[in-house]
Amino acid sequence: MTPLVVAAVLLAAVAHASWNALAHGIRDQLVAFTLVGGGGAVCGAVLACFAPVPAAAAWPPLLVSVALHVVYQLLLMRSFGLGDFGQMYPIARGTAPLVVTVLAAVFLHELPDAWQLAGVAVASAGLVGVALWGIRGSSKGGSGGGAQWPALTAAVATGLAIAAYTVVDGVGVRASGSALGYISWLMILEGLAIPAWALATRRRALVEQLRPVAGRGLVGGALSVAAYGLVLWAQTRAPLAPVAALRESSIIAGAAIGAVFFKERFGAPRIAASVLMVGGIALMLH
């Protein structure tokens, strides 16, 4: 990857961790993702005015991606509702590059080399470490290790959804003829789903619930567009697996945000596990 691509993906990683933190910080997750989705749709509509419509070949993967993104958002809402940000975020994000490596090899014939395979193994060890530390911490807190399994399951499922839409979008954006056009329509279509559901289920009460946190949520929506737009552009310039791996350096930003802003316990074992995950990412980028 060129330095420009690396810089774009690193910037996307920070933006992604930031919008996830903003969403997690809003107690009502449906309200949070309504604002993020709505803000993303507005940004997408503005961008669509300045970008060409994606080519016809890009629309089937784009529509599949819209469905996968909605599933991802629902799973992420569930994850944030069940567990700590500092645990759920690294598990969800850490799962994705491992699965993307396999999917890209099977469906796109982007075969990993020995360094990437070693990176998958090391990052997997870090992922297991983060998960096990979360279970152990929960047990010490008196709620029992089993109480964490629903949260961990939701986080891993979120990672699988991320991997699926990453590969689908890699195909779609390369066929679109315009990364900006692709991200515009993706954000318009996926961004309307959660707000539509919230409006249908909460109706008049929704406006009152949105008002106190509207600013944070809309900023989160803008950050989500910027984060994924940069990643999609990078996917037109480099193979999917290393882009997905580098994007998950957002794990470090997410861990720092969880510790500083949410006062979540991090601890030496979780630090070691995160270092393993980052080491695996570095190997995949060798």
C-alpha cells in the first residue's frame, strides 16, 4: 500500500472509533443509531449531488451491502447494550480482518502470503485474550462468567457482519466507477433503515428523545460517512485483507476512548491481548 492509502485508512480508523464511542455514549441505542443513520443519510445525499451515479454492475453488491449494514447496526446496538465499549469494540473489529482474509481468498482469489497468515494467527490469539479477560472480569464482579456470553456472541456476530459487507463492498466499489458515488448511495439507503424503524415504533415520542443528544448523534453520522468513505476509496487502491487489517487499528483508539471517557477497566491482560492483535495486523501488512 502507498503512504497515502495507509494515511487514509488510519484516519478512517480514528474516525470510526470516535463515532462508535459517540453512539455508545448515548444511553438509548435506538436513538443513537437513528441519529447516526440519519446524519449519514443527509451527508450521503449532499455527496450524491457532486458524484456520478454508480455503474449498473455496482448496484447488486450495493443493495446486498445495504442489508448487511443494517444487520451490522442492529448487532452493534445489541453489543453496546450488553457489554463494555472497551470489550465489545475490539472483539467486533478484531474478528473482521480474520474473516475478510478468508473470504477475499475464496471469492476474490486474493491469496494471503505467509506474513498475512501469521498475522491472522497472532491477531486471533489477541482476540481470544480480549474475550477471555472480559469473561474473567465479569466473574470477579459477581455476575458470573456466563453473563458475558450473550455480549460476546453479539460482538462476534457483529464482526462477521463487518467482514461480509467489507468483501461485498470491495466488489461493488471496484465496479462502481466512483468511490464517492458508491459511498453516497450506500449511506443514503442504509442510513434510512434505522430511523424509519424508530419512527414507526416510537412515533411522536421520538422527537423528544432525539433532541437532547441530536448534536452528538449527527456528528457521529458525519464521522461514519468519512470513516467508511476513506476505506472504500482505499479498497480501490489495495487488496481487501490488508486494508481491513489496517482499519482495525481503530481497536487501539477504541480501547483508549473506553478507558478515558467511559472509565472502563482496561488492565494488563487486556493491554497484552490488544498488543497481540495489533502485532497480527502489522504482520498482515508486512
